[in-house]
Amino acid sequence: MPTEGVERRETPAGVRWKARAWDPAQGRAVSKTFGSLGEAVHWRRQQLGAVAQGKRIALDGIGMRIYVDHVIDGLERGAILNRSGDVYKPSARRGIIQALNTHVLPEVGGSRLRDVHRKDVQRLVDKMKAAGLNASTIRNAINALRVVFRQAIQEDKITASPCQHLAMPAVRGRRDRIVGADQAAALIAALPTTWDRGVWGTAFYAGLRRGELRGLERGDVDLDAGELYVRRSIDDQEGEIDVKSFSGRRTVVIPRLLRPLLAEQLSETRGPLMFPGQRAGGPFTTGAPQRRADPAWTKDGLERLTLHEARHTYASILIQAGCNPQTLSKMMGHSSITITFDRYGHLMPGALSEALCLVDAYLEGAS
């Protein structure tokens, strides 16, 4: 019986046979240990046959550390998608990879993929909690682990995720602040330059994310049509990228108050970017708008807001103006209306009282 690629090993439990086969798709050897030489040889022949047909070698007995590396590779290549079917945004991808390396692998990296059960994941949660880590950090670590097991299910390596029905600490972070339309106007008016007023005005009155503001070009602004086109985003490490999701590529109407701010900026900027940074016309640094705005707001005694909170303020303005949830979702660039309701449902006034009126009217009519 040929034993090439099969190694005999003496263990406390007796003789074991380790079979290896090279998988070009993964760029590495995959191995598996058996109790008999025949089983090891048979497995190796099967895997070599699979490789000859252009298939990947089965990873059912793979260790967690190796499989996590496999998932990280898929994330970096854009081959693994999020639950909405979109490629992970670079910042989200980096967060997942950091959480896996920092919190997950030190605890379960020595286990096999199929041997990690719910109790093991719960032990990880409890250990992180006992170490004093905050609820958001724990949630992010488990969400990263969910990505791994969701991919394992898709690749038929396991049948169920061990990340279900966990006792998780509650995340009670503060809700992002918003301001009224009059306060938004005051914050914009206090800014010293055309550039500052344009950046913050577009955040307050068009709801663009920071990366979308950095990637906005002059050709994306059509004042005659009254429309602004969100087509790209800029990430610190990866440069120009697609917007957050398919829905993120969108057309936003330009309110009347935003038009003069954009017109003034268009008259002053000459490069392709609408809001260039100070370095050779490239994108502005991520902290530049805040650093420039804070002194002006402090001088005028105005409360400080972030660009992200300006985006939330835009959502509240749309809601107060009477935009329906579907329009709100499209203007915000959300991948689903569920995200819109989860994030901004608390801002929708009269939801409970309106429901009560409708129910009362129906019951009175029926009786």
C-alpha cells in the first residue's frame, strides 16, 4: 500500500497516521490524522482526486486558527460578503480581523472548528466580561466570530452556529445627539471658511457619511437639477472604495439652504474633489473638519457636534419634514428599511398615538 504523504506517529493513545495533501486553491498543505494507515491513504487519495477536478480540499477537521486565517483571507479579497450581500467596508473588515486576533483566537484558537460549541462561546463572553471589557467590545468580538461560523455553514463545514442563544451583556451606549434645524443653521453659519461651511452643510442637509464627503467630486454636484450623486467613498488605508452598500450609491436632493454653500465651494475649488485637503488636492484628513470647526463653535458658545451626528440630524430633519420611511431609507443610503427603523424609529413622532387612533376608529366602525 503506497504511503507517500502519510506519516506514522507514536502518541500516548497509540499509533496514529497523519495524511497530507497539497491544495493549490489554498496555497498550503492540508492534513488530517487517522487511527489506521488504510484510512489515511484513502483520505489522501480522495483529496488528490478532488484537487485534480479543481475542487478545494475538505476542511471539516480543520483547526480554528487555520479556518480563521481562511476567513480573513476571504474578507481581504472581498470574497466573503456581509448579511446584506455586500463586500465588507474596509473599516468593518479591519474591526472584524482585530477582534478575531485580539479576543477570539487566544481563547478558542487551539480547538477544531467543529469542536467549538455554544458553551465555549459563552465561556469566552463570560471571560471577557470578568476581565472588565465593555459590552460593545464583547459584542464586536462575538459578531466577528459569527462571521466565521456563518462562512463555515455556507461552506458546509458545520451545520449550526454556536453563537446562538448566548447570554450577552446589554449595550447601553448613549444615543447619538441631534440638533434642531435652527441650531444646525447656527453651527454652519459660525464656521469661518467656504470649505468648512460646505463640508458641514452637506453633512447636515444631505446626510453624507465622512468617507462619502471625502470622495465627493465636483461632477457629482448638479445644481441645475438640484441633485447630488453619491458614487464613491475614501478610506484612510485603501483610498477610493465603493460606497458602503449598493443602496449607498444614491441620488440626494439638494435643499435650498445647501445650494449657496455648494455653489460657493464650486467657485473656489479647482481640482476634481469637491472638498480637497491641504495636501496636493487630495482628500481631507478624517479629523480635519472637526479640528477646524471646534474653535469656531467654542468661540460662539455653541455645542460641539460630530460629522456622524450631523448625519443623524439630517435624518431627523427628513422625519420632521414628513418624509416617509422608504424615502428616508433611500436618502440615507441604508441597505434595508429595517436598518432605518432600528436607527431612527424613536424619532418618528406620533407612532403610538397614531396607531391608537387607527385602532379606535376601526373598532368603533366595526361595532
